[in-house]
Amino acid sequence: MVTSTAPGLWKIIVEGLTLVYSDGRESLRNVSLSIPAHAISVIFGPAGGGKSTLLRSFNRLNDLTDVTRQEGHIWLDGSDILDPTTDVIALRRRVGMVFARPVVLPMTVRQNLTYGLELAGQRDRAALDAAVETSLTAAALWDEVRDRLDAPATSLSGGQQQRLCLARVLALEPEVILLDEPTSGLDPISTEKVEASLQDLKASYTIVLVPHSVQQAARMADMAAFMLEGELVEVGRGRRLFVRPKDKRTEDYVEGRFG
Amino acid sequence: MQLESAQIANVRKARRKWIQIIGFGVLGAATALTVLPILAIVVDIFSKGWSAFSVTFLTSFPSDGMRAGGILPALVGTLWLTLGTAVAAVPVGLGAAIYLAEYAPDNAWTRTIRVAIINLAGIPSVVYGLFGLGLFVLFLRFGTSILAGSLTLAIMTLPVIISTAEEALRAVPHSFRVVSVSLGGTRWQTVRRIVLPQALPGILTGVILGLERAAGETAPILFTAAAFFLPRLPTSPLDATMALPYHLFVISTQVPGMPLRIQYGTAAVLLLFVLGMNLIATAIRSRARARRQW
């Protein structure tokens, strides 16, 4: 698959995004944000600030939830993914997602990896096998599971399952990888492995990460955005938000005064 | 003072112990009361009907005004009726369950449908029988036939199949659906490749339990399918047929001088048929539970 990269720096441009759930839950208010290609963008802030909602807008996963109002645009390589004519199935193959809890599908390790490709119509055995090895290698899991590809995915440890979820997304060769607190349930060693994989992957992918702590945000960010109660408070390159925040609210949160 | 409080504590301890014993006793007795009748029925029927059991009993026609011979046409009739019920009820019931669990929005309309299904389960079986008589036998001119009986039994079985299948589908974790969709799956791909296989054991259990009830019912087939006596096996879906439950009713109440062991033997076969289905359902369920990965 040939992946087209955005001409220039930005892969995703969010423009005035407002979103309200029908039960009045967490929403977004006029969020504008640009996500650079081939970098790790971190969206952080206290719970209920709209981070997950924003993330789930990037692959239209909010379609599964009752949304009453949605305004604004999300440009992915120049086309608006919120446009009703967008092919959401194709979009989700371009924009993959790893969730907070590792949810492996009730099948073997191999089947978890080939699932998305098979849905897309890939039947060629050799291509599927190649995708299994490539994606597992990229997620730093190949050496651990190469002999257990036909074992149930649930037989893996929690950390391995989460890396399998990452590999499952990589197998589809997406352009963007969304990660919603991917290490929140993992031990420090597994967390380190996932973080290292992400650092390796950013050369080829656009990565958007909702970290599970401010420390992780600071460790991983090439760009950081602080969100509070559905609003984007402050955006900065690299570690700027963590060392020289401009907004008082960012400063308070980063220094641990709330949240 | 101290002695007194120690004594009080001892008395309380003893009382607690007795309340425990009485409590367990009452609950145990209640459990025994539910098991005893089932055991009594099974033991009674098999002990009195055992002597009627033989290959010829299962493979020959009744003779001597049903006072001798076997139950072949009734057994075959019940098999056909059960099969016909399955063919009619499973696709419709499963389809409805998939729609309700996976596609239907939660609004007044679908809530009404659910209430209707629940109420359908509460309708007395004789009413289904009369409904089948009116619709299938008379209006659609199927006559008294396996077809009319199967369709009537199918309508009666539908609520059981729909409810259990919907429950089995809903028991599959929502996160599987989200993951499947996030990997580029359509709703139908998600249902077919993830949800349905995971729910299948539960669905099968419900189907078997529904069919089991259909196999043992008398009232719905009374006016729609069942014949008092037929000297031949049915050859088409439009033939009337003998059936085990109705045959049992007939030889128990309508035939003077009926030998007891044939009555009990027939009851035993019907019981075995139904308990056998139950056993299969239980086996499927426990096998699936052991294999389940969530």
C-alpha cells in the first residue's frame, strides 16, 4: 500500500471541532489543533477533558456512540473525514486505534493479526504470514510469540496482549496510530517496551497518544496539547509545555496541583 | 461482671449456630422439594414402562386397537414436527434476535416489539393451537398436516428462541465490537465473524430448549397436525401425523383396556426424547463455558 504523506508538516488539522453527546457527557468545545506527520503528538489532561472523544473523532469511532451535535472539520491529508460522504471503513484502515484495556479478539494470536486484513479482502496466505511477522516485529513481540502464533491470544500476558493490539493495528499498515492510554494497565517493564516501540514507529507513522500520566506525556511528546473540560488550553512543541507552560491552568496541572 | 458477659457471649454464639443449622435445613429442604418430584416422575415412569421397551416397540405400528404393538408412527411424527419447527423457527428467531441485539435502535417501537415477544411467551398453548387451526389449517388450506403443526409450534417456540438468542448476543462483550469496527469491520462483518460465533453455544442452547418444549406439547398440534391413528407413516408435509404427546393422551384416556406398560413405555420414550435434548443443550453449554476466552 502506498501511503500518501501530507504535503508539508501537518497530517491532521482539526478546525473548530465541537461535539456533544446525547446524554450530555464529555464533549468538545471549538477545538482547533494541528497534528504533525511522523511525530508523536501527546494529548493530555485530567479525566473527562475530552481527550478520548477527540481521539475517537480521528477514526470516526464516535459514530458508535450517540452524538447529538458535531460541528467543525477534521482534515486528514486535506480531506474532511467528518464529511458524510467519507468512506469510514477505509478511514479506519488508515487511522488505527489502540485502546486503554488490551482487548484481544477471542481467537488465536495469528487470527488477531490477520483479522483486519481479511476483512479488507486479503486472502493471500503468504501476504498474511508476512504481515504477521512484520507487525509483530515492529511491536517488539515477535521473539516472544513466534512459537505461539496459534495459541489463543488470551494466553498471552497483559503486556504482550497490549503489544499484540498494537501489532494488530500495524498489520493494516495505517498512516496514523491513535493510542488511548495504552499503558494504563501495564507494569513498568511492559510500559517501557511499548514506549520504545512507539519511538521506533514514529519514523513511519503519525502517532497520537493520550498518555496515562504527565510523566509519560513529557517523556513521549514531540508535540503536546493540554485539554481541560472539553477545551484545548495550550499546545506546544517538544517538552515546552512541561518546562515553560504559558497558561496558568497548564502549569497547575503539570506541577500536580490538580487532576 | 466479666463472667456474666462471657456467658452472654456464649449464649449468643450457641444461638447463632442454631439459626445457621435451621436456616440451612430450610433451604436444603426447599431444594430437595424441587428435585424430588422430578426424580419421582422419572423413577415411576421408567420402572413401570421399562418392560415395554424393545426395538420392536420403537419400530412397529400399534396393533389390536393400539392395545399392542409399538409407537413407530408417533415417534416418527414427533421427529418430523420437531424438525419442521426448527426449520421454520430458527431462521426467523435468529434473524429477529440479531436485529434486536445488534441493529435496532432503543426507541418506543423496538421496546414495543420486545414487550410483544415477552407476552407471546405467556400465551397458553391451546390458544396457539386454535390460532394455527384458523390461520394455517383453514385460511391457508394446509389442512391438518405436519406443515400446519410445525408452523404453529414454530410460532409458539419463537419467543423462547428470540429471547435466549438475544441474551446470548448481548452477553458478547461490547469491546469486541468496538475493536472489530476500529479495524475496518462493517457492522455485519463484526456480527458474522465475532459476535455470532461467540454467541453460538448460547443460541443453540436456547434453540434446543425451545424445540424440546415444542416436541412435548399436545395442545398446539391437537387441531393442526395430530391424527388419532394412522396405519402408515406420513409421506409429505401436507399429511397429518401421529405424535408422541397426543398418542400418549389418546392411549391414556381414550382407549379402554389399555395395558399399563404400553402407556408407561410411551411416556418413557417421550421423556427420553425430551431429556435427551436437554442433555445435549447442557453439554453444549458446559463445553462452551470451558472454552470461552472472556
